[in-house]
Amino acid sequence: MANRVYLCLAHMSGNEMRYIQEAFDTNWVVPLGPNVNGFEADLEAFINSRCHPDPINGGQCASTLQGGLREALPLNKKVVALSAGTAAIHLALVNLGVKAGDEVICQSFTFAASANPVTYLGATPVFVDSEAKTWNIDPNLLEDAIKDRIAKGKKPKAIIPVYLYGMPAYIDEIMEVAKRYNIPVLEDAAEGFGSRYRGQVVGTFGDYGVMSFNGNKMITTSGGGALICPDEEAAKRILFYATQAREPFPYYQHEHIGYNYRMSNICAGIGRGQMTIVGDHLAHHIHTKDVYQEAFKDIDGIELHVAPEDYMEPNYWLNTITVEPEKFGMDYDQLRLILDAANIESRPLWKPMHLQPVFKDAPAYVNGVSEELFKKGLCLPSGPMVSDEDLAYIIETIKTTKK
Ligand SMILES: *Cc1c(COP(=O)(O)O)cnc(C)c1O
């Protein structure tokens, strides 16, 4: 194939330039303005709704997101647009009162940005492994970890579950554990934009939820993120911290340490354009999953990671596979190199945080699940820029590779 097939490239609706032009025409080239407000309103409408009927399988919900099949929920969650998903995690931890010396539980099987902000505050991440069905934090191991930390003298200040590759977690069970010990939950939904659990979008179950609009995510603002907040008061506080913690005085008065984390009106313009086709993006990711699923049925030793429950509706941000060398004839990394030579980008599953050199001293509660997956899994190209022709080429390459 002449052109390389990438994992997940940004895809524009064509409406982005209109919002950006408007920002220039009205001189709102700053980190506030009509696009920021408009983007937040679009996101709030999106997250405070459920699919109808519930649950819906097979992507019907995703493809009708802009249609009449959305039902408003009395959630009233507020959204604050920020400069990055990482900034959203950082500010949520600030507002939850995480301080130096505290501990925060974090899913180990994730991208480093879930855990890094914990360390910005001088706190320590405590890593908890995943269960094998969703690949997300194991609710039973989570409870074991909480009990052990409490016995050791420190109750964790927050729990960060992750929706890895967009797969919903067992969030009801996670929330149950969190409530039992009265620990706030900060859902890292950076990879899970638009994924649903019992019809409701992920990121709206806990106290806070994180969205990312980095260039490789479900929708993009070139770089950006947002924090889903429980109410108006929390959103106001997040906005206060995101804009340098300025007190209401005519001069600059500061009583707290602030941050410069607000999204710009230009980036928000891109976000508004992206929200006009978010349903199509979701539908396309799910379409790539359907094509892979059909093809891999016949390939021994390749297993596609799909929703383990009918009430889970992943966005399939990245389609992921596990490779069994005894059946397939080679391991995941040999397959990766062959795909690479054929101009197809793939990537090993994320290396768990408890195996990362930078976190070698952090406490970890492991069960072997994420280490096992790291040793046998790959992410495959997904999303709107991957055509049916690309998919056929990827599948053909994998088929002819099999020994
Ligand atoms: C991308 C990502 C983030 C960070 O989002 P940015 O907008 O890139 O800062 C956080 N957590 C996970 C799991 C991610 O994949």
C-alpha cells in the first residue's frame, strides 16, 4: 500500500473553519469566548443524555446520536473546557483536596497521563490491576487495595478508573466499592468519548470525568480536554483554578495557587465543528470493529477485544487484538513488524504503570492480567480515516502472515 495506514488520525467535518473564522472575525482569539461556551454547551447536551431504547447493541445508538433517539437525563453535569485531558485530571485532584503525601488509587493498565498529575501534587499513585473481561480496574482487587492502604494508615484520597481503548469498566461495581469507603471517583474517559454503560456516557458516573481532544482521540481540538463536573459550584471552582486563581478584586489578588489551563476560543471552534459529526465518528469506529470481528472469526490465534456485556457500548476508539503464538505461528511483536513493513501502523498494548521505571517505587496490587495482555496484544488502525479498502488490506496482510 502506497500510503501508510495509521492507528487513529484526526478527521475534520468541514465545519471547523467556519467557527475558527468567526473567532477571527470577532477578535475572540483568547482563552474564552463564544466557541468555548458553545463547545461546552454541545458537550453538556451530549453527556447529559442517554440512548433510547436502552441498552442498544451494534452501534445503533452511536449512529443516531444526532437524531431523535437521544433522551435527556436529569444528570445536570457541567463541563469545563481545558487545555488538555491531563490538565483536567490535575484540576480534579486539586479540587478533591489531594495534597503532598496523599495516596490516590489509579488503574495500572493505562497511559501515563492518568497517573502523572498525582505526582504533580506530591501525592503517590497506588496502582491496581485489571480484570480480564473489560481490561479495566478490577473492583475486587480495588477493594483489597483500599483495605490494605487503610490498614497501613492511609485512606486513598481518590480512585481513577480508566476506560482503556474506550471499553466501559464495571463502573457500577467500582462505584459501589468507592461509596462503601466514601472515596471520590475521577473517571479517566480520555479514550472513552461516547462509550456508554447502560445507555449513559462514561465519565458521568463518578464525581468527575475526564475527556481528551488530543489529535489521536475520538474527536479533536488539535489539543485539548475537558472536565465533567458534578454541579455548577464545582465547575466554577475548576474554572477558577484553570484561570490563575484570580480573586474578585479590581487588582490581581491571589489566595490559592492557580493554573493556566483554559481552552482557547480557536481550539473550541475546532471542537464545535467536530461535535457536528461525532455520531459519524462513533459509527465509523464501530464499523471498523464489525469488519475486524467478521474477519478474525476465521483466523486462529487472533482474538478481537469486544464488549463482554450487552449493556456495555464501547466507542472502539482503538480496536485491539491478542495474539496466541501457538495458534497463529508467531507472537504479537513479530506480527507488528510485518504490519510495519507493509506500511500499517500498529502498537503494543499500553505498558502497565506498575512496570514503568518511573513508578517503580509506587505501591501496586497486581494479579497478572495487565502484564499478560502487554505480552500479547496489539492496537490496530481504527476510525474515520481508515477506509474499507485499508481494512481489507490489513486483514489480508494478517491472513497471509499466519503460519
Ligand atoms: C490521552 C490520554 C490522557 C491525556 O489526555 P491529553 O488530552 O493528551 O492530555 C489521559 N488518560 C488517558 C488514558 C489517555 O489516553
